[in-house]
Amino acid sequence: MEGNEETDMNFTQTARGIVRAFAIVLSVAVPLAITISAADARVGGGGSSGSRGSKTFSAPPSTTTAPGTAQPMNRTFTQPGTPGMGAPAAGAANKGGFFNRPGMGMLGGLAAGFLGAGLLGMLFGGGLFSGLGGLSSIIGLLLQIALIVIVVRLAMSWWQRRHTPASAYATGPAPGGPAEGPGAQSSYRSGLSGFGLGSSQPALEIQPADYEAFERLLGEIQAAWSNEDVAKLHTLATPEMVSYFSKDLEANKANNDVNKVSDVKLLQGDLAEAWREGETDYASVAMRFSLVDKTLERTTGRLVAGSETPTEATEVWTFARRRGADWELSAIQQTN
């Protein structure tokens, strides 16, 4: 009996220790989560959302404005291996897995046959290689597997070369363009409030009017978000981004909160990369801006988070433009 009582006592102390540790973790994590969400109440929720075409899962190059690495997407409609909104529709043929790629039907059949035969052998107790029938020689099997590996690598190399998008940076000056000189990489900062060219000249040429559009969209999107004007957001961003904004606004309403953003000012910005996919142009731009970001209780107007003091944020915004259309916001990424 004494042994049982000692065991029960030890178990009780262990359980109390686990509960105490769990309570400590909650006491630290909950306020931290509240602080993070309150500090990032601006448009996009302080997360990384949207699509960058075929570059959705690749980090944009670092810039002077954002020397760190952009965070990967928390929310995106794009699936790995699928084309972006501007990629050729033929890319949809990738669906169904690696062995269903175009031009790889015979390879897929061979691999599936070997795998199926081996699995059947295992299921019926004959071992992995018993289901291969006439291929009784292990050496012969290994040679065939090696041949398949070689064919797979060659096919993957061919596939990547065929579907790799055009480089985001040019290797030299455009034909007929102005001669390069000491001031060829001069900043746009003097004329456009804060945009610079970045470290390399992109293959897709971004004009001063484009930088003006990016700066204008920064302010208009923040204003539409603050006014909870979803109809206006539809004219400024892709349907994917508007779906995220709408979801975040509904969450604010459910919490009886409203996020008010004002005095948005671009402090510095430069181009990370620009490229074209099919009929769609993309431009990823690093922007450092200041804003007044505060969250109010919807019914009383009581300040819940934030203040009247301007804060700064650095994000990478990706804009997309179909041929003949205007630029619209396609993605927002936080920076490290």
C-alpha cells in the first residue's frame, strides 16, 4: 500500500508540474499573440499573402529598402508546380503528379509497373522482388532502375529548361537605349518620393509612371481597407487579395473592431524584380512607409490597439498587370 501511495504522489506531482508548465506557456503566448495581431492590424494583417505567378514560392531578391529575406506566403491560391495567373494554360497539364507530366507516359508506366510488381510481391509474402516475374536477376533489376533514374533526370532537366520563365534581370543595355554612364543607375527618389531602381536593370522595363502607380496604390489600398470599402478594393487588387481582405474585415466585425489607417507616406522604395509571364507583367517592389495604425472598438470608438503616433513598416508588394490593363496588387510579403 505504501508503494502505491508513493507512486500516486509522484504521479500527482508530475501532473501538477505539467499543468503548471502549460499555464506558464499560455500566460506568455496569449499576450504575445494579442500584441502581434494588434501591431499588425493594417491591410494584409501583417502576414504574407497572394501570388507572384511562377515565383510565388521563390523569395524576391533583397534590395536596399528590404535587405533581409521576404517571408514565404502564409496564404496563396497558387499550388506548388502550378502556373500563376499569367502563366500559359498549358501548364495545367502538370496536374496528377510527376509521372503524369506530358511526354513522360512511358516512363510513368515503367515506374508504376516496377513499383506495383514489388508491392504485390510484398503483399503475397514473396518479398519485394518476387513480383517481377522474369526479372530474376537482381543485377539486371538494378541496371534497369539506374536507367530509369538517368531517363528521369534527363526528362526533368528538359522540362525545367522548357518551362523556366524569362530572367528578371537584363544582361546588358537595351538596343538603341541611352549609353550607360556614371549616372545610369540614378535613383528615382527625387521625382517619385522614394523609389530607386535597385541593384539591377530588369528585363521588363518599369517606367516612372509605373512607380507613380505603385505609390498611389499603396495609399489607395490602405484607405479602402480603412473605410472597409470592398468594392473599391476590387478595383485595386486581384480577386485573390480581395478575398483575403474581405475575410480579415469580417474577422474585425466579428470582434466588434474596426482598423483605421491614415497618413500613409512612402519613405523609401525600390524594385526587387520585374518579369513577364504570358499576357501578365509582374513587379515586386520593396516599400518602407509610415502610417498611423489603430484599432477601435466599433460601437464605442474606444482605442483597442495602436496609437496616433506614426509607425513604420517594410513590406514587399507585388503588382500584376494584364496587357492593356492597369496595375493591381497581387501579393504582400513581410520582410525579416
